[in-house]
Amino acid sequence: MQKDLAIVIPCYNEADRLPVSQFVSFLSLQPKVSVFFVNDGSKDTTDDVLSALKNQFPGQIELYNMAQNRGKANAIFTGFRQVLKYQNFQKVAYLDADLATSLEECLRLSEQVKENVVLAFGSRILKLDNQIKRKWYRFLLGRVVATAISNALNLSIYDSQCGCKIFETQTAEKIFDQVFISKWLFDVEIFFRMIRLFGRSEIQNYIREIPLRAWVDTPDSRVSPLYFFTLWWDLFKISKKYKS
């Protein structure tokens, strides 16, 4: 049976913060959705927590344990390559393990991946009718980074770094064909690869940036605040590679 959606979840030391009940509630109601957990060399009991979830939903959960921590980008890349081996999913997505963007939001956004649209992604735009809860300093730093990324890409993207992106499977095969340069700024590479695939002048016909209804800035972020001072080198390396 072909399933609608596979969601890749990278995990690193998530034993104490993984929202298990949310996964249980969602998967119980969505039999055509699968979750692929990638345990990225966790040093706590993350494997035990994920194994217990898999035992509860053996037909909907896959678990891959990596011997060493290699970063979010590599974990997501590994998860996508595993999903694509199955070749029985229409769409494949990735989400953060803390579910700052909910599973339900991911499923809602996935409905926009149809016809010509091969990539849909969430956008943390604060509006009157949504609930975006983000610390003010992260918002300000995020806007600086997002503006720089938009300029580097020469695309009008408000929130390139939102951790909810859904791909049509055949497009995912082409975008996730090689590992990423940066452990954290890989979303920028994704958009550069989309430009390479469809052309900058036509890309708006193939992607959709969709405002989220809700997003929660969870504590204990895996990205150090100090990365703000070093991400510029990653952005330079990425831009140089894809513009050469």
C-alpha cells in the first residue's frame, strides 16, 4: 500500500524532551503517515524511548541508529535516503524532534504538494490569526539571518530556516542526492539545489511558502547562540559552491 507521507525526525539526546504523547495521538489517527526517526549518536536513553514507540506502531515507525553524532543535516540526509529506498511514499518531510511545528501542521502543509508544487515549507510569520511564540532575541537574530539568506539566494523567501519542509518524492531524490556542506545551514543548500533544478525565474511555480498556524519556541535548542557568529562562513562556502 502506498502511503501519503513519510516524516523524518532527527534526534539527538531527546529522551527527556521528546513529546511522545503527541506522536502517539497523531499516528493513531493517521495510518497513511509514517515516521522515520534518525537517532544521531545520542548519549542518553533516546534509543529506548524511540524503540518503545516503534513497538507501539511497528507498521508506521522506522528507527535508524547512527554510531556517532554527525549533525542535523547528515541525520536528515540519512533519513531521506532511507525513506527513498522504500519507494512507496508520495511525499517526504522533515520536522524537528521537539515538534515546534506540530505533526498536524506538517500534514496540513503537505496537502499543498500537488500538481506542479513539489516543495512546501512552513513560515513563522506572526499574524493576527496565528500563534507564533518566539523569543524576541531569536526573532531579531532570525530576521537578520533570513534577510542575508534571501539576498544570497536572490529569492524572496521570508523564512528559509523553518524546520518543516515537505517534498514530492521524485524531487527529493534529486535534492537529496549528495550530502550537505553545513550541519545547520543545509536549508540554504536545498534552495540552491531547487534553483539548479528548476531555474530561478521559474522556481515560484514549484514551491510554496505557507504561514504556520502555530509554532512554539521550545527551550534547550540544539543550536548554540554562538553559531550566529560562525554561520556566515557556512553561508559564504555554500554560496561559493553553488554560484561557481
